Amino acid sequence: MVQNSEKNNLDSDRRRYPRIPIEIKFFCKSPAPSQEDGLLHFYSRDLSCGGVFLKGKAILNPGNVVHLDFKLPEHDQTISVSGVVIRATDDGMGVRFLTLNINEFEMVEDFVNDML
């Protein structure tokens, strides 16, 4: 059995970056050829420098690599990032970012910190 203090340590290890609740539109290159424009559209539930939870009926399985494009509110620059689906639920899917460059990382980090 895990003690409360041990559980908190496990949670902090798992959550390396602070998350904020925010709804941002994400575009995902579609693995399904039935999509007219080749893109799937999702809205985020929360965001961190390490990844995002995308709301909706999860159509991708854990382990799938995805390419995402999004813009932070009040920013003109599109952030393009590859990620891996780390979990899928009835509510959506958690995606861990794999390819944020240093400038994009800092942009997301500054945005998240300003929102905390």
C-alpha cells in the first residue's frame, strides 16, 4: 500500500511540468483517409510544457505518434510538434510532446506560468 507522502512523490514524478486548464484548438494530421481536409480537430482540456490532453472520443491508441499544430491565445506563431499518445479514455487522449524546440518550449512555459 502506498502512503500519502509516497503517493504525492509518485504524482510529482509523473507530472514534471505544471498544467493549466485551457481550451485551445489543435489540428492533428488524420490517420483516417475519410477526413475531407486530412485533419482531425480537437480541443485541449489542459496544457503543459510536456504535453496536452485532447478532449473527444479518443480515436488513437497509446503508442501512436501524432503531428499536432496549435496556436497559443494571443500568439501568431503556429507551434508544430510531434507527440505520442500515452493514454486514451472515453473523454479523450493524453499526448506527450516529443519535438518542441527550445523557442516553442519557452513560449509554452511562459504562457503556462503567466496563467498560473
